[in-house]
Amino acid sequence: MTMFNLKSLAYLAALGVVAAHDNGLAITPQMGWNTWNHFGCDISEDTILSAAKALISNNLTALGYNYVVMDDCWHAAARDSATGAPVADPEKFPNGVKDLSDKIHDMGLKFGIYSSAGKYTCGGRFGSLGFEEIDAKTYAEWGVDYLKYDNCFNEGLSGTPQISHDRFANMSRALNATGRPILYSMCNWGEDGPWNFAPTIANSWRISGDILDNFDRFDERCPCTDIIDCKLAGFHCAMARIIDFAAPVGQKARSGGWNDLDMLEVGNGGMTFDEYVTHFSFWSILKSPLILGNDVTNMSNETLEIITNTAIIGLNQDLGSGPANRMWKRTVKEGGDLQLWAMSLSNNRFVIALLNTSPNQQTVDVDFADAFFDQGKTYQQQAYQVSDLWQKDDSGNWGKSVGTIQGGIKNVQIATHQSKIWLAIPAPSSKRAYAEL
Ligand SMILES: *[C@@H]1O[C@H](CO)[C@@H](O)[C@H](O)[C@H]1NC(C)=O
Ligand SMILES: *[C@@H]1O[C@H](CO)[C@@H](O)[C@H](O)[C@H]1NC(C)=O
Ligand SMILES: *[C@@H]1O[C@H](CO)[C@@H](O)[C@H](O)[C@H]1NC(C)=O
Ligand SMILES: *[C@@H]1O[C@H](CO)[C@@H](O)[C@H](O)[C@H]1NC(C)=O
Ligand SMILES: *[C@@H]1O[C@H](CO)[C@@H](O)[C@H](O)[C@H]1NC(C)=O
């Protein structure tokens, strides 16, 4: 786990890498918890403090889940009429936001807040458009470490990358001007292709409409079939559809600036165990922020088991690697598809991932010519020590060896909506550095 703590620009500089957005944050994708997916507008100081305590008592903070983010509906009816500063709802937050953030900091955690780059937030509270400076300044005074910045009621200030960029850059500048490092999590739903214009102004950008706690249901409210030319991002985007959306834009993510596939639904009840394993695995290997969205004060053992798989989290937090790439996608006649994904990790390690979105169990041969297409012939032909990261070894650690394998992994039985995540390390006899190719 020590690599989680090497989140410094100095380390990146040593690698010869420059972080996309230069506030020194999100060197690896941010991790934490957010109120929205489970609680919606029904939040209070108690909701947030209880969650923070539960993150600690369940050892989730030790795994990296450090940001506690207060989403929409924390607001009073109006801004301060004299100064224009934002004000919190005095009934939900009787001690104010500064006091709440102090308490979160005293627990060793970081505190996040929410607003919208529009006249109103999505929940109809006052937005930050035209109030960027006073809002950023107030957040900094409150000790805020993270801003999720939404896109509702934007008064038509979208439609070209330049217009969207300028609106979101205004808040980026205002945050920078406070002098306080504040992680900037842009949420413009992929409008105008933020993967092109956001990397120098934000630490992460949402790529699609809001997630739906469902595996693959098509919903007219998330009408686009791909996100590259999407005119209405909408919401109710099923989980497996977001994996599809993410496939082409992985190339745009890098340290300091990540594609955000939206907050996690693991534990919220809309998917099966295997479906949530797929959800968590793919959010990890696609280098999405891992922001829990369930009630962490009341989790089943299954939920806890998924979100504490340290081997899977390690893929997400591996320094110096980018998102996994989809190597192929094959339609299955009963509907859905099979997908092969591959990812290069640091230290000459690799991830091979298989996903079955079809309604039936499938038998698949994974060919290393496909999995190591990018690395070339030597990598395709050599042997690997392969382990299954959703099984535990004899000492109870995630990652059970499935043997030393050359050529491919044959006859894989994969259940409906299941995924397999394998770590592949060149076997000692054939170990060879990438540079020697
Ligand atoms: C958290 O970690 C401590 C120390 O390793 C351990 O004793 C405790 O059982 C863990 N709690 C949970 C909920 O996993
Ligand atoms: C950005 O802020 C400037 C003032 O600093 C303002 O003139 C401009 O209209 C803002 N742009 C957008 C798109 O909000
Ligand atoms: C503000 O931006 C400058 C240069 O772009 C950067 O070096 C600095 O770390 C930023 N400061 C904060 C607090 O984000
Ligand atoms: C805890 O979770 C269980 C199972 O989902 C649910 O029935 C129960 O109402 C929850 N309790 C609270 C206090 O939310
Ligand atoms: C989790 O499993 C343990 C036994 O391993 C059991 O005592 C406990 O009640 C379970 N908790 C939940 C929330 O199911």
C-alpha cells in the first residue's frame, strides 16, 4: 500500500512526467465517499459525520478512501444578501460548514463540497455562475479540499469546447487564486468533449450523464449510444453503457486529470454481486475516481468485500499507468457482448480483463496475441505468471495464482455479467524489459 502515499509531484517529476492539471492533486484517481447516490438531497451534518466515522471504523480510509464529499442541497434558501457569499442551510448544518470541515479534518480526512457552473444547482439551489470568486474564496475559508462542479442551468453557455472550457476555467482560476489546493472535479456530463479541454483546468471530468444503479438497461433519459458526438447526456445511464462510453477516451487520461465514470453504486442494491464486481473492477482499471456512493454506515459483507479488494484498488492507484484499453468486443447472439481489455502497469506488470455482458454463461479463449497486441511479438509469445485478482491465495490475500501460462488463457468459463481480472507478470525465464524489444 505504500505506493498510495507517494502522491507527490516530485515523484512524478522524477519519472519525467508532468501532471495534467498543476495543483499537485489527483496524481492517482481520487478516492472517497459522496452523499448523492444514496442520500440525494436528504443530507445533514449528521449524515456526513456518520459516514466519515464509518469510513474509519471499516478501515476504508486506510485503503485510500479519504475525501468525504457533501453533494447538492447543503444550501440555505439564498446567499448572504450583503456579501453575496454562499450560506449553508442552518437547520441541516446548525454549526456551519467550517465546523463540519474542521471535524472531518480532525478525523484525518479531507472535505469536499458541491456547486454548479450555472444559475442554479441541479437540485435548484443557488449556483456559482458569476459567483466563482466569492464561492471559491468562501470554500477555501471553510477548509474545503475538493469541489464537485456540476452543469445544470448553465444558461446556454455550452455547445462548443471553447464556451464550456471558459465557463469551467473560471472556477478553476478562482480555486487557484485562493492559494488552497482544492481538487477540481468537473461534472459537465461529457458535453463538448471535456477529455480535450479539461485536462489543463481540472483534476477529473465526468464523461457521461449520471449513472443508474443497473447493469445495462437502456433508458431514453440517457439517449446517446456513444459520447463522442452526444447532444444530450441526460441521466439514468446504466453501468455497462458507461464502460462502453469510456472505451475510446481512455487515451486522454493521465496523472492529475482523469476520466470520471461517475460515483460508485456498489452497495445501493440495484445490481447483483457479480455486477457490482464488474462495476468496481472496471472503474478501477479505467482509472476513474473511486467515490463510494452507498450508505457506509450500513454495509453488507458482500459490499465491504468488493470495495476493500486491495489488489483491484492497487490497479486504480498504480502510479505511472493509464486506463485499460479495449482490445476487442464481440457481439453474442443472445444479446450483449464479450469484451477483452488490457492494461499496462508499472514495473512490467499487466492486467488482462474479460467481461461478459450477455445474459448467459460463455466459454472464451483469451489469446495473448490480442492481450499483448500493443507490446509486440516478444510479449505475445512469452510466459506469464497469472493470478486471478478476485480470488484469495492461501494466506488470504487477494490474487490467487492460476499458473504460468503461455499463448493464452483457454476455456475460460465466465458467468453472465461477470468479469475476470487477471494480473500477468512475465515469468522469470522470459523476463524482459519493454525497452529491450
Ligand atoms: C480494521 O483493521 C483493524 C486492524 O488491522 C482490525 O483489527 C479490524 O478488525 C478491522 N476492521 C474491519 C471492520 O475490517
Ligand atoms: C469568465 O469570467 C469572466 C470575468 O472574469 C467573465 O467576463 C466571463 O463572462 C466568464 N465566462 C464564462 C463563460 O462564464
Ligand atoms: C495555481 O497555479 C499555479 C500555476 O498554474 C500552480 O503552480 C499552483 O500550484 C496552483 N496553486 C493552487 C493552490 O492550485
Ligand atoms: C440497513 O440495510 C438493510 C439492508 O439493506 C436495510 O433493510 C435497513 O433498513 C438499513 N438500515 C438503516 C438504518 O438504514
Ligand atoms: C458479516 O459476516 C460476519 C461473519 O463473518 C457476521 O458475523 C456478520 O453479521 C456479517 N455482517 C453482515 C452485515 O452481514
